[in-house]
Amino acid sequence: MKDLIHQAADILAHAHRLVVLTGAGISKESGIPTFREAQQGLWAQQDPQRLATMQGFLANPTLVWDWYQFRLRLVEQAQPNPGHRAIAELEQRLPHVEVITQNVDGLHVQAGSRRVLELHGNIRRFKCLRGHGGLTMADLAGQEATPPLCPHPGCQALVRPGVVWFGENLDYRILNQAVADSEACDVMLIVGTSGVVQPAASLPYRAWNARARIIEVNPQPSELTDLAHVYLAGPAGVVLPQVLAVMSEQ
Ligand code: BV8
């Protein structure tokens, strides 16, 4: 492992344009369960097709609203961990770093990363079914109804979490930027994703096709491990600080 840490540190130290692609695994050490880890995973208890889809929301708005409020409380209690902070530190040390995350918890920005693309939205933001976006819990305060109704004058449409549900298109501006950055990077660092959900899981292939060096950090091999030039089998909050420590020695 020591040698692999040195290989990863060497590749990162020479990166001109680094893209860091993250998934639920990087927030695991902040106390937010991942999606697919059977026993502990959030999805283990719930059927994602029932909860993270428009069909699921329309079929049972209160069930879906309450589930997202449960997850929002987890996120509000969570703090960035050494993995998030190591990525923010890379942005201080390297010429160009872009974080592309599937996570809706906002912990990368909280850790100090400034260039962050939230592919799947953010659980602290809300919008109504008529498209009034940028709503926060403060805008919805005082309402008993679950889900609450849109506060825009005369609207009263149902309010939903500001996340991308399965079967919904990502924001094309964010997706186009993520594709462009993945095709322009010379190093991609993949952290804590199973590499199952599209189109996020296709971004490493774009980097690979552009001859980028690929590093993966994940305790378990993922759908993307075959692409990795260096695979570091361990938790992000432990491995990433070790890589930065070696970069400091070099
Ligand atoms: C779309 C927000 C156009 C909501 C999420 C092509 C082929 C097949 C299917 C599709 C396809 N194209 C589209 C689809 C359908 C679908 C899809 O990909 N389905 C999958 C299940 C096959 N994609 C979509 O619907 C996308 N929209 O394509 O629109 C369209 C429209 C109609 C029809 C076709 C196309 C929208 C996808 C976004 C959905 N929203 N989140 C919410 O959060 O509630 S996805 C959600 O699940 C997360 O955001 C994340 O993306 C995904 C979970 O994956 P991971 O983050 O990787 O987490 P996971 O638990 O799986 O893995 C954790 C990993 O961490 C593990 O590997 C573990 O080992 C590791 N780990 C654990 N501890 C640590 C660690 N790593 C490091 N350190 C640790 N300590």
C-alpha cells in the first residue's frame, strides 16, 4: 500500500488539471450512510424507485418528504471529514482542481472546496412542482403541511427537494461542464463511488479516453476500478491525508 500511496502522490503532484469525482463513500466517515452498502445503506430499508423518483413523490408525497427531511437532519448534524478536507487542500496546492460530486450533502463546499459541481443537486435546496427554485427551509417555515406548499404568491404547488431524481435529467449546464472538465483533465481522482449511476459513472471513461491518469480510493473495488492506474483500497478519510503527507515530503 505504501508504494501505491507514493505512486498516487507523484501523479497528483504533477497534475495540471485535476478532476475529483466523488460519491457517497466520501461522506461515510461523516456519519452519512452510503446508498448501496446492503446492511447499513439507506437504500437497504427503502426502495429507491419508490422514494427518489417523481412517480414515488406523486404516489406518496408525505412519505418522500419525510424521508428527505430525515436525511436532511443527518446532513445538518454532519461535519466534513479528513477526506473532504484533503480534497479542499489539493485545491490550494495544485494549479487547477474541479470537484464533481454525486452527493447532495454540500460537505465539499463546507470543507472549503470552491470549484464544486453538484451533479445531483443539494438536499438543503427546494423547488416547487411549477419550477419555483432556490427555496430554503426558512422560506417554508411555519407551514404544517408535509410537503409544504410553494410560498410564491398564487402558486401553492407542492414543494419537493432540490435533488435530481432517477429518470430526471441533470441540469444540462452542470452536466456539460462536468463532461468538458473530465475530457480536459490530465488526472482524475475517483473517491467513494460504486460507479453504477449514469451519467456520472461515464465521466471516468471520458477522462480515460483523454489519456488522463486515474486514481481510485475505495475500500471495495467498484465498477470503475478497471480504469484505475492506481487503486488505493481504504477509507478516504484515512488514505487521502496519507497521500497529501507524502506529497509534502516529495
Ligand atoms: C438520467 C440524488 C436521463 C437523489 C441520485 C444507462 C444505463 C442504465 C441506467 C441508466 C442509464 N442512463 C440513465 C439510467 C437511469 C439512472 C441510472 O443510472 N440508474 C442506475 C441505478 C442503473 N440514471 C438516471 O435516472 C439519471 N437521469 O439519466 O436522465 C434519462 C431519463 C430517463 C430515462 C433514461 C435517461 C439521474 C441519476 C441521479 C439520481 N439521483 N441522487 C438522492 O440523493 O436522493 S443518485 C444517488 O445514488 C447518488 O447521488 C449517487 O449518484 C448514487 C449512489 O451511488 P454512490 O454515490 O456511488 O454510492 P454507493 O452507495 O452506490 O457506493 C458507495 C461507495 O463508497 C461504495 O463503492 C463503497 O465501497 C464506497 N465506500 C464506503 N465507505 C467508504 C467508501 N469509499 C471511500 N471511503 C469510505 N470510507
